[in-house]
Amino acid sequence: MIESRLDSAFFGENTALLLEELQAEYTISVPFERLPELKGMIEQRKRWRRIDDTWSYFETTWKPKSWLRSMRFVFVLQQSPRRQPGPLQLDLFEPQSGEYAYKVIMTNKRCAAKSVMLFHHGRGSQEGIIGEAKESVMMDYVPTRSWARNQFYMLAATMAHNVTRELQMRTTPRRRGADPKRAALWLFEKLETVRNRTIQRAGRLYRPDGTLILTMSRNEAVQADYDRIMRGLGQAARSGDFCKLGVNSLPGSVPEVRSALFSSDLNSDNS
């Protein structure tokens, strides 16, 4: 099953119909300025259903005037932790209150409103992924004036990000179970951490008797990381799953890192 949660920039009937055509479940933030009727619905509402001490809701199936069909809209009320000081600035489209904040979610999910809200709130983790991609693999960088070259750069950056995530999924156990927010099942390290700890290290490659050997300064934590990574890669090689790591084929076998390969006589200028 495909699930999607989108910000208000993607709100629209065409987006919703496309997702339903793809048999995807979705939640989309609704911008108040696009549908002025929403403000009146909230202001006229007298009774809200309680979710917990902070959140309440009501929902309706409603068709905007220019749309072809009705959609499910979930109206969410959040009780502010403290009253806003000073005069209240009213808004033409969005309901304003010193005690409450409002949002509207459009969805085709059939689960309870609480589950819809929690799923939609979980999209904050996506912002972290985008921010990490921009910071660690320079995905927001435009290197050339050529569309094809920029596209190739974007694909390479995306592959670097995905391979690092897939590598951690292959070599570490799941730390979470499924929950309504759809948080990642693994606790991922940042790409910068993986790069500094396992890639940007002084080392020397030898091939005595045709066997590829990596020699590094002795460090038990780094050795444990390399052993864990190489075991995961070895399992992927035996199962034929290297394509899932972004590699179509590998010449020869995966190099094996043994504890004896870590020596204390390696200088930093031999990288």
C-alpha cells in the first residue's frame, strides 16, 4: 500500500484524483485562503469531538463548488498552551483565536480521525530527510547550466543518500514497530556521521596473493563497524540483492575485513 502526506502547496482536486487513481492513501493540508467556506464551517461549529487534552476534531464529506466530487475533510482544533498576549489580529480567511489553533486535512483514508491526524503530523520526519540531503549530499546545489548534467548530479546525490540508508537497514536491527505516524523503523545515523566514521579514514589497500586487504590503525569501534557492514554486504551478495543497494554488479567477491587487518603501525599520511 502506498501512503502519501502532502503540504498545502500540493492541495488540489487533480492531485487527489491522481493519488486515488494510483490507489494511494493520502492526507493533504488544506489552505484556508483557497476555500473561504472553511472559516465559516469552523466558526459555526458548536461541538467538537475530543481526542485528548490538546486535540479535538469534527469531520465532514464536502464538495467545493468547482470540484467534481465530494472529499473527506477532517477539521482539527489544537488548544494553545497559553493565551496569546495583546490584541488579536483577525484574518480574512483563517479563523483566529487566542486559545485555539485550527487546521484542516483532506484525506481518502477510512481510519479514525485520530489516526488521520497522527499520520499527517508524522510528515515532519520528511523535512529532516530533505534537510539532511541538502546538507550532506548537496542536493540543493546546481553545478551546471545543462539540464541533463544537473539531472545526472541529482540522481547521483539521491543514490548516495539511498545507498547509505539501505546500508544501515541491511546491517542494523529494527528499533521501532509500526505506529500511526509511520516513523522510520530504524534509527538512522546522519550521512555526515557515517562518512566521517567509516569512509573518511586513513587506510591502505593491499592485494597479497590476490586477496584484497584493508589495513587501518587499530580502533575497536571502527573495526566493529566495518565487520558489521561487511557481514551485511556479504549477505546481500549471497542473496543477489546488490541491485537494491544501487549496484547492478560487483566484480569478484566483497572484501572481507578481519580483526587481524587492523594494525597499529599505519600513519595518517598513508591514506
